[in-house]
Amino acid sequence: MNVPAKLKYTSDHEWILVEGDIATIGITDYAQGELGDVVFVELPGVGEAFAKGDVAATIEAVKTVADVFLPLSGSIEAVNADLDDTSELINQDAYGQGWILKIKVSDMAELDEYMSAEDYTATIA
């Protein structure tokens, strides 16, 4: 199972990469495997503001539909428009081209409650 060390992880199987005050968010390799083949992703609008825990995106897969919960409060800076035509990028490259959105973080302290790669690996084992 691929669990990059440089990321933070949520119990809902989202990953977070923070660069300055921008956080890139996607779902983990474990999550995409559990969902099966992704067929559609509903993305939020750029500029929309969300509170931590809000549903910001929806992933439709062959097996089920899953919500993507925002792990941090802030406003949407960018969405991965490539997912509109090639949603399978989430299955093929969950930590790279399969990213879902970028958010300008309004409260960096919220990041402290998330898991390291080592802790996340223990959780999914």
C-alpha cells in the first residue's frame, strides 16, 4: 500500500499536502482501492468557502458514492479539472495527477489533529 511520508492523513482517508498556506487534498490509495473504478467526480467551485468537515466533493465509483470531507477550513483555490474527463486518474495516481482540490487554509492549527504516514498505515493494516 502506497502511503507517502510527506503527507498528513484523515480517518476518512483523505490526504493533505501543505505548501505555505495552500493545502492540496485527495483521497488515499487505500480509499480509491476500496471504492473501485471511479467514474465521476463532482467538484466544488473555485472561491467557495468551507468549514472543516464540510462535504466539498463527491466521488462516484462503480461500487458506491463517497463524499470528500474538507479536513481544513478555507476557500477553494483550485480544482483538478482533469477529473472531469478522466476521473480514473484517482485510481491510477491517487497522490499525483488524481488530486482533487486545493484550498487556501484559514486555520493551520486544524492540521495538528491528522495522522502521519506511520499512524495512517497502522490504521489501515
